[in-house]
Amino acid sequence: MQYIQHLGPVAALIAGVLILIMPKLLNYIIALYLIITGLAGLLGR
């Protein structure tokens, strides 16, 4: 489960690059991040 700890920083890096390339994706990236974070919290992670 070591790779799960690296998932957050890697996802942030990818999201940052995508926002720089296509700023209109910002709303979708934030929404997906909040949904995934919320689900992870509800599932006990």
C-alpha cells in the first residue's frame, strides 16, 4: 500500500499541469478532487 501515499502528490502535480494547459478544466478537477476526497473519508481511509 506504499503507492497510495504517493497518489495525492502525483494527482496534484497532474492537476496543476492540466490547469496550466487548459484553465477551463479547473472546475472539473476541483469537483473530482472533492468527490474523491469525500468518498475516501466516508469509506474510512
